[in-house]
Amino acid sequence: MRLDLFLKKTHLLKRREMARELCDEGMVRVNGAPRKASFEVKAGDQLDFPVFNRLLKVQILGLPEASVAKSDQWSFVEVLEEKRMSFDEGPLEDPMAPRPKRPSDH
């Protein structure tokens, strides 16, 4: 199953478009390596990705075959680690933080 579709179907991210954007920016890691939205995930893979003010590390337990009820989302993933990030402390020293974008030349 595609990475962006898995994140959407299991309700880890609200929209598939958001999942694609995070993947394109290199902020979603599968087994420690940044992956594109089209990467095929499988049971046993570990995902690291930011969600608002948290950095989640989850392990995939299984792949959904159809739409998943919100109450069943945790049967497909196990949260291994959850870090809270404070925005009041200044710049983040997080390796998952997106790199600054260069202005385009006109």
C-alpha cells in the first residue's frame, strides 16, 4: 500500500494531500530513510513523521484493505514514541524539520 494512502486510511493524517506534502519535503521516514508518497509500506515498517506539535514514531501492524473506522485505527499501528515539540523555545533542533526553501530566481 502507498505510504500516503496508509497515513490517510489509518487516520494518522487528516488528508492524503497533507501526507503527500510531508513526504515530498522529506519529513516522513520509513525505517529511518525519507520516502516519497508512492513508497510501498508493509507490516513491520516503522514510520517517523511530524503531526502538528508532536513527532510520532509508529510501527505498522497490518494494512487496511478498505476504509477504517476511527475507533479501529489503533489496530493497524502501534505508537513506539511520541515527542512533544514546544514552539515557545525558539528554533527546533529537530532532524525532521524541513530545510529552508530558497527563493526562486526571477
